[in-house]
Amino acid sequence: MTAPAARPEAAEGPLLLRTDTGGVATLTLNRPAARNALSVALMAAMQDEIDRIATDARVQVVVIAGAGPAFSAGHDLREMRADTRLETYDALFRRCSRLMLSLTRLPQPVIARVHGVAMAAGCQLVAACDLAVAAETARFATPGVNIGLFCSTPMVAVARNLPRKPMMEMLLIGEPIDAATALAWGLVNRVVADDRLDLAVADLARHIVAKSPKTIAIGKEAFYRQLELGLEEAYAYTSAVMARNMMADDAAEGIEAFLARREPVWRGR
């Protein structure tokens, strides 16, 4: 099923497409002529759809993709220059930050399907996803320094994926890195031939869909929360999480199935 999931911009059609297949919801940024630049309307459409998915038990994995020749070129600079008030810029970056946080807080894992370029806020979008698969011709950059606008909000997500020295190189030089470098630096999980990108994303999603959605949701939340804690606090927090996890029906089923050498039947609770 493919359906519009957003109000249109003039002459562009639906800004966001959603396709649901086998527990996987694919959200496709649909501004190909603008290299899927993240306009206010597109971000609003994405936010609306992410909010709906958060409570949709039928969805176990979300894939973020881009239509046309690019994943996303970042913020819409023409739109940004059309209204130069401080309050407009403040609202724009707050909206973007909320969207990125929503991806992290979404119970379902999110996979970025990256082709073409992922620049600035587009690179931030890749980093905000839990997993990323890139075509071997994909390119990544935080190039704001080249136009006098440092990539301060994009670096929040990207810096939580990369070591400090490579991150600073991306921020200070502003030149694109190739997919192989993105893999080596930890920005993406897998790099595949362009014609195998969809297969690689589907394979990754298939492995996640086979797991207990209840367990995945518990684990994703715990992963991000413990990263912000000190070592002792992280152990205390995750110990409590595991104890609660053991009380779930799916934990009992999974352990019993393992001991009986059979496939588990997840109940989602």
C-alpha cells in the first residue's frame, strides 16, 4: 500500500509517501526536484507520520528513504531566506530538533536508506536513525561552514555516531565523505552496491521484524537513556530495566522456546 501522508506543496504533490509491507513502514521524502530539502511542510508531514506510527502496533520497523537522485540535501535554504526573522529561524530549528528526537524516542527501530547525498540536516537525519544502509555512491557532509552557517544542530546527532576527530573534520572542512569513510567512521552500518540497496535494507528489517516488538521497544529506549548516564548510574538503570523485562510474557516465551529448541511465538507483551 502506498498513499500520500501529507498535504501538498504547490506543483510538488505529496511531500511524504508511506508504504506498509510486512510490519515495515517506509516513509519516502518526496521533493526530488529540491533534493528532498527539509522544508517546514515536509518536516511537519514527517512529524505527523512518526507520531501516528508510535502508537501503531502493526509497525515493527520504520525505513526513511528519499525519492529522486538524493536522500536529502538538508534544510531548504530558499525557504530560510524568504523569512529572515529570528523567531522564524528559532521555530524552524526547534521543529527539526523535535523531529530528530522523535525518531530516537520512537519505540520501533528506524533505518535510513541512503543514496545520493545526505547533507547538513540530511546527514543529521541519517545519524538520528538507529541504523543506516548506504549505497556505495552515497556522500555525506556537514557543509554549513562553507556558507557561513555552522552545522550546530546537525552535529548533535552526527557527533553521537562519530569519534571527535572525524566529526570535527567534517564540521571544519565541510567537504563530503564517501560511503566507505562513513562506514569506517561509524555513521552507517552497511555499504552496498547501488542496485542492492533495497535488498540490504529489506534484509536488515526482516531480521528485526522476527524479534519481539516488546523487547525491541524496551531495548531501544534503554540504549539511548543509558548513553547519557554515568557508568554506575547506567548499570543501576539497566539492571532495573532487565528485571522488568524478565517479567514480560515475551521474555518467558523466548527463554522457554530456547530451552525447548523451538521457534518463539511472540505475544507483544
